[in-house]
Amino acid sequence: PYREKSRGAYSDVDGIRRACHEETATLDDVLDAVKYALKYHGRFRMVHITERLADILEAMRAHDIEPKVLQLVHGRPDKKAKLFLVEGIRGGSKGLEVLPPLIVHNQDGSYSDAVNKLYGKL
């Protein structure tokens, strides 16, 4: 779930609403499950919306998952980031690496070279 239950517009479609809001699981519930499933020094990766970035980094640490790599995702070079990618290590030492932003689309709407490389097209 991306948004807290009381934030953002709600969909009338149950499945979409549950997927987007913390109705059936909170961020803490998700990270409790991650901590339980990860071995010590196991890696966890998450894609989330930028408005929750501070909450997520704080919650990861509270669950003994140290944020290690962060990358903001921009739809186009001139747009604000709406998503981010984060990787954490259970029981990891402090130290966060911030990667250059991932730009999804070029100005003409085509996929960027970075995205084409992820898709195996370069």
C-alpha cells in the first residue's frame, strides 16, 4: 500500500483501493513481515511514492533494515520524482548511497537509454 488510510483520493474499486491505501496492511505490517522473512544481512528492495520517503527510511531503521541504496525515479528529465527505489540490508551498518536519478522517458516520450537497458533492449 502506498498511502496511509486517511490520505489521498480513494477508488470505488475495492481491489484498487486496498492496493493503494493501508486498509489491510500498514507500512509497519509490511516491514514486520520483511524482517521476519529476511536472514541477517539479507537484502530488501522496495518501490514507493516519494511523499512517503522519510516515513519509509525511518520505518526501515526501526525494523533493523538499514537503507543502503536510494534512487529517485523521474518520468521525464524536467519532472519531479514521483517514485523512488530503495534497498536495505537487515542488520546492515549505516551508510546510504544515493544513485543518480532514473529518468524513464526522454523529452520525446520514448524510453530513456537507462530504461531500455533495464528492459534488455540495449
